[in-house]
Amino acid sequence: MSNLDDTPTETGLGAAVGTAAPASGPAVQLLPAREVPLGGPRAMLVRRSLPSRARTTVGAWCFVDSYGPATGEHVMVVPPHPHTGLQTVTWLLGGEALHQDSLGSEVRIRPGQLNMMTSGHGIAHGERSLVGDGTALHGVQLWVALPERHRHQDPGFEHHAQLPTREVDGVRTTVLVGTFDGLTSPATTCTPLVGAEVRSRAGALRLPLRQDFEHAVLLVSGRLEVGGEEPAEGDLVHLGSGRSHVDLVVGGPSVLMLLGGEPFGEELVMWWNFVGGSHEDIVLAREQWQAREDRFGEVTGWDEGSWLRAPEMPGVRLRPRT
Ligand code: MN
């Protein structure tokens, strides 16, 4: 998926920049989602909770969108667009989608499966919803910032049709990324990271956490109370770090995502679909995409004219670290 905001702002990533609250300590911070049109003639609204005004990363997680449920033949059509310096994580609760990228990947994804694309120094991809069995499209799109040592590597794409899952007392846990509660995902990670889906009926539950990670809980659907906060669907609740567990109260059949990782120590810049080490990295990536240079490759199956053009960059440089 792409950031289709017409006027994206440049965002500093990492614990050192753009973050009002400290990553250390078990603070609770509600990060309400805002609605952003995904674009297209019948623009689907997505709920974006990261980056937010108050926080830009949770571990290396740097972008959290949730969308749907939405029905229709072309409910999601995102033409080819570039990425640098990040991984995209596609996870569906309903519906079906087709991923095509400049490595030649062409993969249908269904609920319970994981698409993880590692852009490295550059990749292009397009995505569209498929009618499939007619189930409404419902899912999340997450980005993971790559650290400097992985930012310049070759791009890669992984589809995982099977992920480790466990069901205990009506709580079903599926691990997308990293290790959670003794289950380990096969997906490639570049920093210590965790991402898990938790499905629960009404009731109280306790999730085990790593004390050296910071964590957040995304309410995808249903009702949740955590640390005195009652997020709406699409909202994120940051839990800070230093916790051995978190206690949740679920108010009916609900789907949550636990996201966490080692607090991201590097300073990065994110703008539109790019993560770079500096403002200059972003300017260069944008110019090379606009010029259709080899860096991003070709995506077959899409009209040339449909490829997304990068927006104009804002007139100001990213504010340096203070
Ligand atoms: Mn994308």
C-alpha cells in the first residue's frame, strides 16, 4: 500500500526525534487514528495511527494503517509506487488482494497469510483487492523502518501462507513477525521486533511481553480497555517498555495486534513512501522515481499512465534534532 496523502509531511523517525513521550518506562499513551483517503475514484478511508503527532515509532514499526471492512470490485487499487528503507507488512482479516512487484512477484494474499516486502535500496509494487469469495476487504498495512545496515541491501519479497498459531481458552494468537509467547514467525526481520494478531471473545486476558521491548496494541475490530484507555477501532495504545506483561479487557469478539520491538535508536527521515537516512536521501529517491530510474525496476500488469507520481516535497527541510 502507498501513502497517497497529497501533501505528506516529512517525519523524523526514531527514539531521538519527533517523540514527545519517552520510550522507556511503562507509560500508557493513546494514539488516536486519523482518517486518510487512500485515493482512487471511490477512495477508501484508512485509519492511520502511526506516525502520529505524539509518536513516530514503536520499535522499528513506523507506519500503521487499518482499513475496511469494505465491499466492492475495486475497493482498493494502488498502482505501482516505490519504497525505500522499509519493510511493508500486509495482513488481511477479510477479502483478498493481489500483490505485484518489480522483482516479478505476483501473489494473491488471503486472511491468515503474510506478505512481507523488504524494499532495501528500492522496489516498486502495485496492489489491488480481488473479489475472491466476496468477503469484505479488511486489513492492516504496517511498515517497519530498516536500520542503516539493511537500508542499502537488495530488495526482497516473502509470502508466508502458514504462520505459527495457538488457541487457548478462546484466545487465538498468530505470530506474524518475531517471537511471541514461545511461537516464532519465519518472516525475515532486521531489528528485534514482534508482531502478533490476537483474537479473543469478551473477557480479561494477559499477554506476556519482553521487558527490553516497547510495545503498542492496535485495536483492529471490537472493543478493548487497556491501562485505562478505551481505543476506537484503528487506534493504537502505546504501552512503553519495561513490562513483563499487559492486562487487557476485551468487550466482545475482538481482533488486536500486538506490535513491539527494541526502541529504534537511529535517526531516520520518512516522507511519502520513502525512509532514508537524511533529507537528501529522500530528495534523491523522489527524483529517481520521477525519472523512472533503474533503482525501482518495473512492475508488469499495470498501465504506464497509472503509476503513482510523487507529490511535491514540502518547502522546509526536516527540523534537525534539538
Ligand atoms: Mn506500498
